Amino acid sequence: MNAAPPGLVIFDCDGVLVDSEAIANRVFGRMLAGQGLVLDDAQMDELFLGRTMAHCLALVVERLGGPLPDDFEAEHDRQLFDALAAELAPVPGVVQVLDGLALPYCVASNGGPDKMRFSLGRVGLLPRFEGRLFSAAHVARGKPAPDLFLHAAGRMGVAPAACVVVEDSPAGVAAGVAAGMRVLGFAARTPAVRLREVGAHRVFTSMDALPALLDERVTNAV
């Protein structure tokens, strides 16, 4: 047991702070269907949840066996931002968690900086994270590599072993574990078993449970 509280909480963005996963799946899935690749929600999550857009597009090209239109990514971004502007909301309960959180915190996302700022701004959370937003665009490798979380910890001046990661995707959980951090898996959308399989130290399904988990005094070797 370790009596010291965490030195830093690192939140993922999509699916943890903003309730964007279903919106993103709908937009991306509709565009993929237009290219002849039809996937259901479970397949979309299995293939793309928590991954960088570059990884997703490379996988799509591989499955299609040919290139996407030159304007595919730009058109995807346009449609996604329009949908987010109309529908995006905070993850239920996360505002209350942040209101009561006395620990230092930041956000680290495989999404691009513009999308992260847009999404957090749209739901009123951007001021809480200003100056503490870290994107896979800032590192050589996105999640599931540990680079992004190690970058965030370094910029925040906190040792990896003192960090707690809050993630909803297997790729994000794997990245936090590889970074030597304690990882709390948020299973509101992702099956809990998938988060446990990649090493989540605790799994929870409601943001109401997060404060108590952050208060646990445990080592990251749980």
C-alpha cells in the first residue's frame, strides 16, 4: 500500500470527458458505407475506438484494398465537427467529478488538438484544461504506445508512477499500463472485460464511482 495520493490524473477526452463516441461512429460509419465498407457499431468500436485517425484510415485502406478519395478525411472532419456542434454533451457526471477534484489533472487524447479544443469548448470544459491539453500530434506514436502519457506526465512535472489514467478504450488502457501508470477503465461503452484484458487496475461504469477510485491508496503494481 502507498499512503501518497496520486500526483496527477490524466483524462482521455472522447468517451471520458465528452460523450462523442456514438456521434463519431455514426459519421465515420456512414462515410465508410459510402465507400463500400459496412460495419456495425461493435465492429466500429473493435477496429477504431481510441485510435488515431491516421491508424483508422490506414486500416480502412487495407480493408478496401484501394485508396480513399483525396477529400475523404477533410469531408469526414467537416461532417464530424457539424455533428459534434449539434449534439455533443459532457459525459454524464464528469462535470461534478471535476468540480470536486482537488488533484492536478490534464487531458491526453489520440485526437488532434483542434478537435480536442473544439469538443471541450463545445461542452464548456475547455477553460478547465487550458494549457494542459496533450495530443498524439505532439509525440511520435499515439496510444497504445506509452509516448503520449509519458509526454503529458513530463510536461506536468509528475513521475509516471504517481499518475492515474482514466481511459475508456483498450488502446488507451494499454498505453497507460505501458507508461507505468495506474489505469482506471471507464466501461460505460466498452465491455469491462476488454479493459481488464489489457491491464486496467480498476473498472467502473459510472462517473459517480471515480472519486472513490482516485482516493484509493495503491501502487501501480496492483
